[in-house]
Amino acid sequence: MPSLLDEKVSPIYQEVLARNPGETEFHQAAREVLESLGPVLVKHPEFAQHKIIERICEPERQIIFRVPWRDDKGEVQINRGFRVEFNSALGPYKGGLRFHPSVYLGIIKFLGFEQIFKNALTGLPIGGGKGGSDFDPKGKSDDEVMSFCQSFMTELYRHIGEHTDVPAGDIGVGGREIGYMFGQYKRITNRWEAGVLTGKGLDWGGSLVRTEATGYGAVFFVDEMLKARKDTFEGKICSVSGSGNVAIYTTEKIHQLGGKVVTCSDSNGYIYDEKGIDLALMQQLKEVERRRIKDYTQYRKHAKYIAKGNIWEVPCQVAMPSATQNEINGADAAMLVKNGCIAVGEGANMPTTPEGVKVFLEAQIAYGPGKAANAGGVATSALEMQQNAERNSWTFDHTEKRLQEIMRNIHELCYETSIEYGTPGNYVNGANIAGFIRVAKAMVAFGVV
Ligand code: NDP
Ligand code: 2IT
């Protein structure tokens, strides 16, 4: 790929490659941000003088640990746990935990790196971090998941705290896992410290709207992009990938705004339902019964299940990738554009490859990158922390209004920044630059630390 890296930034990227061998997802995430930063160094020479980019690319702390646990047969299992505390310039490290067999340091670092800028865009006092494990929750009993979570927290507890580092959910980590981890943290520390984890249950310190927040927020962001083009969701055919937390609430909010979602998926295949996804059925299958999405067609006979198919073949006007990284490649992006897609909002983190991003930007469709579009989840986590700090809980309506306001502000900030830096409507540049500047200014203020 031809280099889009500025001559000042290019050596920094080479150094990232050399210092972090084999961490391909981290390289990809770092490169995407660095490609936006050349013009920032021209306007802000102090950032180069203080080596802010070099420092931001190096995590403040990386923790890797053994997680031994016993399965239902009594056999000992061993997984690897991670917490990368990337940047605490703006607040305690904040970011989710991912439990998935593909997890290794490169995945956690890409997620932690993205999280720094995403969290900065929210305008709330949260730094960036991420953690997780190569543990696979699929097919495990509740007892096994509990056993794993307790062991994971038995090491993690010493590194976290409401003013230090505040984990939450991500792929494979939802309310059940947060419950087991909160229980173990409380037991070990003898502290009922609500603010140490977010995504908690509503009866024990959780926030209304946190479950819905990432999906709702992503749809609010796309709605803002559409409004900027004098358009709305009304009547739009939409394609959503995944069938987890983000996909479910993305689908719900699109339906509330008058759009029609016709797809959902898991790692085995996708569903095409031309009448619109039946959300209640999807929630029953996924949230309650933890089944595979293939079973959807048992209850909606007209719907089609395409095993191992490519979901992006389905023509749509709005695409919202909500499963995992690199799920849209260059060819998929070209197919989406050719089939009439006018807006993409990334519920997932880094779901589009660099080739795909290039296609969307060149086609000048409304493209909302993950660190802006999916910031509603972590923003509502920060609202959960606010409620915990004041020992209070807000209503659904109040919290959803705050979320919508935050997403509107993020959209405006990215849009204005894209204009200021000479690439109007390029939300990739807008998000990278605006997020970076907030963190960089704090780091300059703090001196060499
Ligand atoms: P869930 O675990 O609830 O759901 C994940 C979904 O994505 C499942 O349908 C899963 O299918 C699919 N998926 C996961 N990994 C893969 C893979 N390697 N290939 C194909 N499909 C895959 O996770 P979330 O909904 O919470 O997360 C989805 C995305 O959103 C992630 O990128 C996450 O980082 C991002 N995100 C999440 C936030 C949150 O608050 N939860 C906040 C911001 C971003 P299967 O069951 O087959 O694995
Ligand atoms: O990627 C993300 O922003 C998340 N998984 C949510 C993080 C959080 O702390 O709520």
C-alpha cells in the first residue's frame, strides 16, 4: 500500500512495527490514527517536541497473567489473561474485557489504543485500556464461566479500582460475567466498590441504558451523519452484522427510527429476513437461550439462513458492522457501495480493513469509524460511574437523553475537525485528530511522565 504517512510520522510508525513484532491488529490501528496526524504536528509543533505520538503508542502498563480454573469434569484448564493500561491522561483507564479464543496481546493492544481516542471524544474523564482472555465462553456451563471469572479476577483485582482502572464488557463478556467478577472483587477486597466495573446489573449499581448504549449510540451517530446530508433513517433498508449486545440494540433503535434491518449473523452464517428482523425472537434466541442464529429460521419460515455466506452481499442503504474486527474488506466495501449503500456506522471496533476504509472515503459516503460511532457504550459506562459516585440512579429517559447529546457532540466535533483540517466530511480524520488533541494537550500539561 502506498504510504499516506507524513515524513515526521513515518519513522514513529516504523518504530511501532519494530517494537511490537507480530501484533498486526495493533499495527493496523496505530497506522490508521498516525495517517491523520501529519497536519496536527504542523499546527502544534509542541506535540512533536514533547514526543507525544511516540509516548501514546507505548502503553503505560501491560499485565499478562495465568488463569487456571477447573471445568465441570474436574480437569484443570489454563488460559491467559491480559490488561493493557494504555493511557491515563484524561482519567482512570477505561475499556472492556474480551473473552474470545482469538485474543492475544495484539488484539488487546489494538482495542486499548482505539479506546484512548474514543474515550477522549466522549468529553468525559476516562483514559484508555482494554483486557481479556483467550477463554472461549461458547459451550461452557454457568459453573465453568463462574470458575473462570473468579480466577481471572483473583489476579486482576490488584490492578483495578474506581480511580485506577475500570473494566467493562466486550465480546464474550456481558452481565453474567460482570456479575461473577464483581462478586469476586467484593469478596477479595472486602469493598462494595461500585465504580470498579461498569455494565453491572440494575439491582447492584448498574445504569439503565448501559445494555442498549453501544447500539443506540451507533444509530444516533449515523442519524447525525444522515441529518448532515439532509436525510433520515425513515424507510431505509439496513444491514447489521453480529447478533450480540451491539447488534441487538442497533437493530432495536433502527426500527424505532423507521428503518428496516434485514440481516443478523454469527460466526457460522447470516440470516436474511426481507420482512425485517424479528427483534423479540432474536433476543429470546441470543440473550435468553444462548442459541445460534441459524435457529431463527425455525420460527420465521420465510427467512433465509446462509451458512458461511458473505452478509455484505445483501443490498442495503445503511450498513452497521457490529460483530468483530476486519469483517468488511475492500471487495465487500466496493460491493456495498455498488449496491447503493450511502452510510456505514461501525458498532464494532475496527470492522473495516484499510482497503475497505479507502473505498468508503473515495466514494464519499457517510462513513462513521468505530472510535466515534461506537463511543456510546463507554460514554454510558462513564455515566454509570457518575451515578455510582453520587450513589444515585437516573431514569431511562434522562440517561438516554444524555447518551444522545454525547453522540451529537461527538458527531459535531468530528465534523468540525474534519473541516478545520481540510478534509470536510472525513470522519476518520475528524475522530483521530479531535481525540488525539484532547489527550495530547493533557500530556503536555503533565510534563514528561
Ligand atoms: P457479543 O459477544 O455480545 O457479540 C459478538 C457477536 O459478534 C456475536 O454475534 C459473535 O458471533 C460475533 N463475532 C464475534 N467474533 C467473531 C468473529 N471472529 N467472526 C465472526 N463473528 C464474530 O459482543 P458485542 O456485541 O459486545 O461486541 C461486538 C463488537 O462491538 C466488538 O467489536 C466489540 O469490540 C464492539 N463494541 C462493544 C461494545 C460494548 O459495549 N459491548 C462497545 C463498543 C464496541 P459468535 O457468537 O459466532 O462468536
Ligand atoms: O469497545 C468499547 O468501547 C467497549 N467494549 C466498552 C468499554 C466500556 O468501558 O464500557
